[in-house]
Amino acid sequence: MTRRPWTFFALFLALSVPVWILGAVAPTFLPEAIPINLPTAALMTFNPALAAAILTVRDDGTRGLRALLARAVDARRLTRAIWWLPIFGLMPLVMAVNWLWVVGAGRAPEVVGLPWALVPVLFGMFLIGDLGEELGWQGYAYDSLAGRFGALATALGMGAFWALIHVVPLLEAGRAPDWIFWHCLGQVALRVLTVWIYVNTGRSVFATTVFHTMTNMSEYLIPNYGSSYDPLISTSVLWLLALGVMSVWRPSTLAQLRPGRRPV
């Protein structure tokens, strides 16, 4: 499959501008029955997959597009079941630390009961949206860049870009500048962890999509629908985890252990 990562980034931005404009006119789009605050500009979550699909069809036709879309259900690439532990467990752990810190600091809000019937709805909603992201980031852009710059450098670069494109949606959601700064800094560490999972699960886009979904679910399921989420705390934990990965796995691949390290 032909990959044009720099054209991909440019096309992604071009596709995102109309969504940002729409978000400025109509800040929210979710019905009141779904009690989370997602800005309209969050719809650009589908733009990475759209940009990848456009370029793939142009370069490789419908056969290439079918190959790209098949990455959405490539769970068979993951042959070591132990990797489901970080996929499902890492972000709930980060958010549990976040919640305990908030409680310990005396800033915990009165907990509102969660309508558990909404959990599968939220999971499905986030899974579809996160697939729109990961098909583009990991399924299309990553491998070409990593072949040139290495896994860690690519993860950091993609993470920085990923963080910057969150700024407009967060501003439209009314977030404070310091909140945006810490949240975006956490996005860089999160992309390092996402790449780490990707390369250690046989380059499975499905695995990274589920991890991305667990990130969103964990953030919105701590009391109350994410209102007790403190990006300073979660970002600190994410960077500790990312630095741990960097210290154990080779920067060039994030899939091979440094000399003297035990395998996971």
C-alpha cells in the first residue's frame, strides 16, 4: 500500500477546518440523554480515516481501500493475550489514581449515580469514533514514518501533532488554557503508549482502537462524567508510564527490549 504521510497530515487539516467552523457556530451536538460534554468539533475524529481512505483510493484503488478497512478488524494480529491487560487496564488505572488524588485533596464532587445502561452506548460510540482516528494515525501514517524516523521519534511527533489539533475543540468546549495545556501534554505520552501497544500486538489497529476507547471511557466514567478529571494528575501518571516504556523498550522499535531487560 502506498503511504503519503505528509500529504495525509495536510489533507487531515483541510478536512478539519470546516468542522472547526461548524463547532464555532454550534458548539455541541449530542442529545441531552448522553450526559457528556463533547464539542461539535469532535466530529473531526473521523477525518484521519477519511484522509487515509481518500489517499489510498487515489494511489491504490479499491483494493487498497479494502486492505485499509480490513485493519479495523485485525484482532488476529494480537497473538499474545497478555497485551489485553494494558489495552483494557492501563487507562482505568490512570483514572483511578486521578480520582484518589482528587479525593485526597478534598476536591471530590458529590457522586452522581451512573446510568449503567449508557455504558455500552458510550463504548460503541467511542469505539466507532476512535476507529476513525486509529485507521488514519496507526493504520496509514505511522508505519511509513517509523520506517524513516524510528518508533519513539514518530510517536512523539505524531503525539505533538495529535495534541495540537485538540486545541480548537477544547477551546470550543470552554476549557481553560491551563487545562488544555496539561491535557494536550498528556496526549503526547498517550500516543507513545498507543504506539507501544501497536507494535507489540502485531501492529493491530483494532488493539489500539480498543485502547483509545478505554482512554475515553475511563475519562468519562470517573465521577461525574469526567468532571473530576484533573489533566495535571493524569498527565503526570501517563508520562511516568511513557518514560517507563522508553527506559525498557528500544527507541527505534518500542517492540524490542533494551539489553538486560526481561520480556513482558
